[in-house]
Amino acid sequence: MDIIEKLNWRYATKSFNPSKLIPEDQMKVLYQAFNLTATSYGLQPIKLVVLKNKELQSEMVKHAMNQPQIGQASHVLVFCIETTIDEEFVLEYFNRVHTLRNTSKAILKPFRDFLISDFEGKPQNEIEKWATNQVYLAMGNLLTVCAMEGIDSCPMEGFDSNAFDEKLHLAEQGLKSVLLLPIGYRSENDMFSEFKKIRKHISNSIIEL
């Protein structure tokens, strides 16, 4: 199938087949796709926590508005933001730029210093909002990659992020959960897989100037 056929095939899966697991090679594709997602300044203020322990998944269902997909899915992807974007974080990025591209530190310094100063001047809530925007970019990217790989998915905002942060010890790692993405393979009994997509006519969603 081409990409449009794949995107038409994709839907927010309401029931997964709990006995069918995603192969490790396909999970590696998703990991690489996440890591290759475009982010503001290239700073990647996001991390992906992957739940594949069925006991833990079942325990987390109650913290996700009792949505059964959390327990049924092959894996649950927890999209997180990094809560500390400071000088050390920015310097680590520019050190990688210098190492991988052999770019002169003198050339990098003006932009590096600008970013350090810019983030130092931002309140914490503004930094976290900026980082959260990058999570949505990553989610959109993985929804498409999942479709291309024939993997079903269901993006979720409806969950108790504080409970997830506590149960998964995310704060201890400087992380906050933002979005969930259960992934796997649809159940044969999921009637939603047969529903037609409801979208605006393309003439009402695209404006050409």
C-alpha cells in the first residue's frame, strides 16, 4: 500500500489482540523514528519510556481512565519531556555537533550562547510548554511510521500524568509524562476498524495562496 492507503488504514484502535506482540526489529524501527523526529533547535527535550511488562501495563489501566488498550497493547509508549533544560543540556548538544560535524567551536559559540541565555531567561512553565510541543511532533511522526509498518496505535491524552510519573519513577529521571501511545495489532472484534473515516473535504482543510 502507498502512504495514503496506509493512513486510511490507520485508526485509533479501541481493542488490541493481547496475544500478538510487535517483533523486536519493528520496535527498533520505531525507536529510530522517534530519535529522528524533528525538534526545535534540534535539542530533543523528549524521551520515550516503553512499557512491555504486562503486569505493569495492567496496573496502569486505572490511571488511564480505565482504557483497556493500555493493558491489551503489545507495548505502551509513554512520551515524556525533560524538565531541566539548562546550560549543561545545551552544551551537551553543541559538543555533539562539534564531534559529529567537526564544526569549529568558534562558529558554534554565538548560537550556543544565545540558547543558554534564552533558556536561562524563561520561566519553568514556558520551558515545559515548549518541550511539550516537541512531544506532539514525535507522536505525529510515530503515528505515521506505525501505519507504514502495519502497526496499530491509539494516541491518548486522557490519563493521570502525575500517577504515571510516580509509578514509573519519572521525576527521579527528570521527566514528565505527556502522551501515551498503546501499540500492537487490532482485535478482530474491534468494530471501529471498519468505520469510515470522518474528515473534512480536502477543499475545506487546505488553503492555497
